Amino acid sequence: MPAKERRSKQQLVALVELARLGAVHSFADVTSSRLGAALGLSQQAASKCLIDLERAGFVERAHSGRRLSVRLTDGGFLAARSYYDGLRSAFEEDGKELELRGKVFSGFSEGAYYVTLKGYAKPFLDSLGFKPFPGTLNLRLELGAMIDRRRRLGAAQGIEVPGFRDGKRTFGPVKCFRALIGGRYPGAVLAIVRTHYDSSVLELISPVNLRKALRLKDGDECSAIAYLESTQGPRV
């Protein structure tokens, strides 16, 4: 297993504690003594834990004099969120849908490129029940809570659209979640791992031209309800 994917229970607990201390959306001042007290570790052990988390790609550290600031990376957030959700599910029934809201913007057409590849046409139809319109609707998520929800999709199972090989290169599977877009149209949220976008962007597909059907232009707000379980969500 690659080093960045290895994580001990201690590291996972540390990531959750760092999130509690405010290290999710921005850098938070964290001392090794404070972290150690929260985790039941010595200051030296807590300092080593932070170094190990940075080496694993789960946190970024920044120094200003003697002050140390820490922020979770997307990988660190996903690891913490997955661990947290696992603990929470043992005590309560977790929500099975996520509402996301953002502002429409014109992107790189990367999503449009992938959904129009011939090798994905039948897999999309078999997995989601529709052939996507050749283009994606991109939403910029501006609220921290919305970005958290988008990151959560990365840790959820979703629906896997199989990949393919065209003789020259291999196109991997695409993770999707059925969605209701704009309160009216069935579609799906794409959770692409390798993309130019970060967790502040939501890419949506549908059998219809969403921009035209919802009369949207850049800067307009749009919402989507993503269903975390493959058995849920609207069908075409």
C-alpha cells in the first residue's frame, strides 16, 4: 500500500482532533502540547505524529516564528471524515442524501470530454439509466459547509461506472451519485479523483442540457441533492 494511503488509528484520531481544532478550511494554530493532551500523548509523541501526518500527505504545516499552523489536505479530510462517519454510524443512522448549492461557472470542459467518450456511453447507460448530455454543469461551492459535503462524497461508495481501454490508453472507472438537480431534473454528481478541480467544484451531468433547461448563466445559484445510496435517487 502506498505511503500516503497508510494510516494508523492514532493518525485518524489525530486528524479528527485537528478538524475539531479548526484545521479544515484554513490553517489553525496547533501546539504539540495541546494536541498531545487531547490524544493522551506526550508532547514529543504528538510532534512526531504531526510530522508523520505531513509525510503521509494528510496535513500541511506552516511555521511563523515559534508558532505552528496546520491544515488538513483533501486526503486528510477524507480520511478523517471516513473514520468519523464510521464511528457515528455505530450510534446513529446517518443521512442518506446531501444537498449542495453553488454558483454556475464555465469550466475546462474536462467533464464534457469524459462523458462524451464512446467507451463510457454504454457503461453510463447501464449504471445510471441514461446517456449524459455532452457537457457538465459546474457549480462553484463557496460555503465551507458545502465544500465539506463535496469532500464527503469522495469518502462515500457511490455508483461506479466501469472504465475501458481504447487501445492507446486506459480510462478508469468514474464514481457517481444519483442526484436531483435544480429541484426538477434527474442526473448525477461526478466524483472524479483525477481532475483539475478541487473540492470547491461540483460537476453535474443529466440527460438534458441543464443550463438551457434551468435557464442558468454564469453566476446563477443552483442546487443539487446527491443520494449516497445506489438504490436511492430519481430515475430517468
